[in-house]
Amino acid sequence: MTDIKFGTDGWRALIAKDFTFENVARCAEGLCLHLKEVGTAERGLVVGYDTRFLSPEFAETVAAVCAAQGIKVFLADKPAPTPVISYNVLHRQAGGAAIITASHNASQWNGFKFKPEYAGSATQEITDHLERSIAQVPTASAYNIAEGRDRGLIIDVDPSPPYLERIASLVDLDAIKDAGLNVVVDSMYGAGGGYLPTLLAGGKTVVRELHGDRNPAFPGMEQPEPIAHNLTEIIALIASNGASIGIALDGDADRVGIIDEQGRFITTLDTFSILAQYLLEQKQQRGAIVKGVTSSIALNKLGEAYGVDVHEMRVGFKNIGPKMTEVDALMGGEESGGFAFRGHIPERDGILSGLYFLEYMATTGDSPTQLAQRLTDKVGPHSFQRRDISFQAADRQRILETLDRPGLTEIGGVTVLDSDTIDGRRFHVEDGWLAVRFSGTEPLLRIYAEAATPEMVTRLLDGAMAYLEV
């Protein structure tokens, strides 16, 4: 029996190896047990899915299992972004959502996310309980989707209208449409295809979408993650033909990547900081910022400048989202390019993030380069890079023991001031940091560095790899 464990955002596994119909059915039945125990089963469950191989069929399996357990299901009638399904939880006052998606993982992966009744990522406490419930289901009970529909327990719904209405209430879409921007969108063959062109249609702004159709192979990219090496086509297009901005969405559209008007990728750390500065400075809003530990120290500087608290959390919205709710945060986010905003859902939304960036451009008349310069003028220069390293399972303990050695005074010739263990190990250096942690969603060791110059970042990363012997 497969031991199903939820990482920083759901359970993910290789299709046909561990991610099978039997295991998805076990997940669904375990989820039903959980919903009944916590008292939200009678509110029903929203079920959505992305564009991956067999995702619609896996979602139907979830719906059929839940119906067989007497739980009403609102089943999406098409692939939909995770934030769209999450918002439907609030809109329908449901007991939660199950989403078949592996987000940004490579094509051979799929996953199972659970969003509780508050429409954000499930906390550690909730996923621990869910794992125990799934473990009680060695083999799923009988289920039949046709029978579920006949009983009126499976209701097919279009999840997009309530979400689009909500977005229109948060963003000045007319200002963006009237700005005459030339926007290129890369939907990376994912569930976000068509959303930005639909929201911005009918004005002077022109939107061109790449890869807006479904292709579970995600051709031409290592994985549908909106980072520079997966965005060569949109970057080349902007660099050669010009555009006001490029916006990329990951496989389930909860993350965003921004490309400036010269075809240069803006780091996710800078994107987070630029959006935070927009809310604080341009929109004159106030509230705490909640950041993952691998987000920029520019956010701490913005917090000091505008008199707002900055809370640093473990990576993952299962940690960031609940803190946002606790402190009524203005914004939350992490290095992966996932950002959430007050007044919406305590969950990442790549579509809303891209629209806020466009709204910033439309209301100021500035280009992405000029908005990035505004940030630099306020907090000073910052460079960032992340390296993802495959490792042998046998090396994990050795790496952990190396990180725990006391008395490290320098890395790559850079003086270490102190360190913390909020998530993995983070070493603080002058005007920067280096962090090392194991991914919670993939078999990767991640090494991150931020410093005033690219050269300093390289020294930190090279030094860390030498120190860890990876």
C-alpha cells in the first residue's frame, strides 16, 4: 500500500507508478472521512483539475468516490486554475476543494491538493489528520460516477464566472484596457490558458497568448514553472519584437513570472517586492507582509520604510496563508512566484498577481524596468539566484549533518554573521543571505542566495556547493 504524504502543497507522485486511480480513490475516500470528522461534509466539495495527462479522469474518480460516500460534489466542467477552484469554495460556501494538479512539476507527475473551507492551503495539522484518514483506507470502496450523477450528488459547474467577477472587483481592469499596453502571456499549456486575454479584451491593450491550449507533455520546457530557463520562447519574442511586458503562469496558474520590456526575466523576489511597494506606496494600503524565508530582504526594508510588520515563515502556503489570516496581512508570498492579497483568498493567485503588475504600469505609465528601478531607489540593489540539485537519497543525512556543524564563519570567502533554522538552514551575510533546504514537493536540494551584486550571489552559491560537496 502506497504511503501517501502531503508536502508543502499536496501529495504529488509519478503517474502510473504511485499516482494511480486506486491511490487517488483512496485519497478521496480518506478526504471524505476527514470532512465528516471535522463537520464540513454536508457543505459539499468542489473538485477541479489541471491540463495534465488523465487529470479530468482522476477528478471524475474523486467526484465518484465522494458521491458514493454521500458527499455532494461541484465538479469543474473544464481545466481550471487552482485559485479559481479555491475561490469557488468561498463562493459556494463549500467544505473545501480537491484539486488534481502537480502545479509546476514536470509532465510525468500529478498531484492531489486539498483546500479547506477557508479556501487556502491546508495547514500541517489538517494534512496530518488527512494522512491518517487516508491510511485507514487500504482499498477504496466501490464507486460509480454515473450513479453519483443520477443521485444528484455530482453537479457539473463552470468555475470561472464567479472568479472573473471577483477579480473585476479587485483590479481596475478598465485602466489596464485603456493603457494601450502590448502584453504577451505564456500560459505554459496549463490551466490558466485564456484567462488574461478574456479579462483584458475590448480595449486599447492588446494581449497575445502563447501556449494557451492543453498539451500534457509541456513541450519546449523542462516543466511548467515560470522561471527564466522555461521561458525562452516568450523572452526571445519580446527581445526581438518588443512588448510592454511578458506574463507567464505555471501549470495551475497560482504562480507568476514577469518578463520586462527588454526580454529580461524579473526575479520572483523582485516581483514580490515590486508588488508590495505598489500596494504600500501607490495604493497607500497598510498591513503586514508575510514572506517565506527565501523571499527578499527588500521586503524587510519596505516594512521598515512604511511602518508595517514583516513575518518570516517556513516555505509553503500551508504556513504563509494561515499567518496572513491571523494578522490580516496586506500581502503574502514566497520565492516560488506565488503571491496572495488581502480581500481575496489566503492563497497564491498568478492571474491576480499579473493583473496587479499591469495595474501598476497603467496607473503610473512606467515600464517594468522603471518599476524595478523604483524598488532599487527605495531599498538598494539586490541580486538573486536559486540552484536546484538532484541528490542521492543516501546523501540526505550527510548534507543535513554538514549544515548542522557549528562554527561556520565564511562561505565562498563571504563572512557569515549568523544563521537560523526556520526552514532548512539560512546563513546571514552583509546585505544578503544564503539558504539551503530540501524541496517539499520534488526530490531536489535547493540552494538560494541574495546579495547586493550578481558576483556575490555566485560566490555564495559556489561556496555552498563546495561546502556541501554537491
